[in-house]
Amino acid sequence: MAIPDILRAQGDDGTPDSTTPADMASAGTTPEATAPAEPSSTGPAPESSAPAAVEAAGATGRGLPAPPPEDPEDPLTRVYTCLLARDPAQPPAYSADLAAELELPLARVESAVSALLDMGLLRRTPERAVLPVAPDEAVQRTLGPLEREMRARRQHMERTREQLMAFMPLYESHLLRLTHLRQAEYVELLTDLRAVREAITELGRTCEREVMTAQPGGGRRAEVLEEAVARDEELLRRGVRMRVLYQHTARFSSGTCAYVERVGRLGAQVRTLDDEFMRMLVFDRSTAVIPVPDDPHAAVLVREPHVVAFMVGAYERLWLEALPFETEWDRQTIMDISDELKQTIVRLLTEGLTDAAIARRLGLSVRSCRRHVADVMAALGAESRFQAGYLLAQQDREQPSP
């Protein structure tokens, strides 16, 4: 597209000659054949700079162009330099004046003037002439609005951020409330004994499949058994499976034996263990009731599935190790249990537990515990508790393996 512009002849007034046929340029006809000869100064220089001017105008349009290259023959540089070199006493220049002085086509000069105006390096007078502007002033005029817009946007961003963050306390309060609701859904603390009993009654009333009970501490109090037996019989009549774990010492409680006999007729299974275990009630493997340490009137309801599953697994392992609770007195069974209790007492003594601690752990009175200790030491011929533990271990090693 630049070749016809270069070959197009100019008239005496500096405007393109409209009589030059376009097909002549495309056929390679020289300017001498169609127009008066131009001075030699208009030869190679304008031709070499024309493509750059056309490309600059086409690439930038009316937007902010890129800085001109450091080429003294670049049209933007030549136009700006020409204006700076003009005598201030002379009238302001127009594009046609610049085209004549620079011996450049008017179209190229107008394109350069337009680009310099966009850059802020030129300004127009009321008469539409052009004057040069200092680059630092051009920076202020051209970039100033952009900087002001950026500052305004930053201020808007800060105000928006402050407005949004003002809602953060409300959201945090919402999260805290949700956390409390979830905790209340999964774990509920009951600090009143009446509330505990009402919760257990309600869980028993809505239970559909199974109840697992672990009650360490020996024989249970008569009033507790009286309260539990009616609720448990109603569960069993509805077809709910019931398993109960006691300690061996509960076998020697007449009230506990009577309770086991009543619920056993309806299908309940009861077993006993020698050592202490965790107290719990588990309903339908979904809700557990566990005690609160140091507060016999409080309890915790646990509905968190993973915690309840862990408690169920622990209960199943205890159940496999336990012995069936027989309500009919079997002398051999009682003797076996008594021997197992005595061995457990000696083992705990050798581990350093006091008589009171062992009694609490096995559901015995301290007096009964001390009597068992004396019987064991007499049977073994031991003079100290440590010696009794050693002799009992020796007996275990000497017994043949089954």
C-alpha cells in the first residue's frame, strides 16, 4: 500500500496530483514521465520514511501511540523537531506548512500530527494550527487523568473492602452459632440427674433394634434396678435385643440376680468380667450415654457416628471376654469366679494399687478386698503381696498349655 503513495506526484501547492493514473504506478512508470521534476532533496529520504509513517498510523489509530523510535527521519520526530525549530515570532504552523517545509506528503504529515496530538506533544490553536508542547507537560496532561482514575479506583476498592469486611463479625457469629448447633447435635451435656433419667427413658422408648449396657461397680442399688426393670421389660417385649455387662462381683448381689432373672426370661443376655470397664449405654448403635467424671448426677449424650462406632467396637471386645451370668448357683462356677477375682486382686496389688483402689475397681468393699488378699496370701504361703504375685506367676508358668 505504501508504493502508490511514494510514486504519487505532487503539485506546486504540495497536494497530490489527482491526474496521476493509479495503473501507471502499478506499471512502474517514473514520476518524471507524468509530473514536473522534483528537487533532488525530495528523492530517497521521503521514500524511505513513508512505510514507517503509514505503519505507525495504522497500528496506533487515534489511541495513545508508542514512543517514536530514535530515528531522526521518522515523521513524528521530524514534525516535532520542525515545530520546535520555528521562530516563535512567526505565525503558528498548519499541516500544509509543515508538509512544505519538510517536503513530505500532506497525508503523512497529517498522520504524524494526529499521532503527536494524541500523545499530547502538540496542541491546536483556535485557528486549528499546531504548537509544540513540552514532554513533561504532555506527561501531565496525558497520564494525569489515568493516574487520577487509578487513585479513584484504589479509593473505591478500599471503601468496598471496608464495607464488605464490616459484615465479617456477623459471619463469624453465624459460624460460631453453627458450631454450637453441631456440637449440641453430636454431644449434649446433661448436668441434672432428672434430665439424665428422662433422656434415657426417651431413648429407650424410641429404640428399635438393640441396647448395649455396661455397668461396672458390682451389685447395683435396689432403687436403680427397680427403675430399670420396667423400662427394660417393655423394650424386650417390643423385640429389642438387650445385652448387659456387669463385673463378677455383681453375681453376689441378690438384687442384681433378681433383675437378671426377670430380664433373662424375656431374652436379655447378661455377662460379667473381672476387671473394671467403661460405663455406657448404647441405643441402636447411634446414641450413647456415658458418665461425667467426678459428677455422679451428670451424663453426656453422644451422637457423633465415629465416636459411637468406637464405643460399640470396645463393647464387642469386652463381650467376647465376659462369662455368662447364671442366675442359678453353680458351685464350680462360683469357685472359678472367686479364684479369678483373687488372681486379679493379686495382680493389681503387685502393680502398686492400694486396697481402696482395687476395691473400687472391682466393685468390692474394702473389707471384702482385704479378706480376699489374706486368703490368697495364706493359700500361697506368701509373706508379702509382692511374693504372692511372684508365686502366682510361677503357678501360671508351671501349668501345662492346653
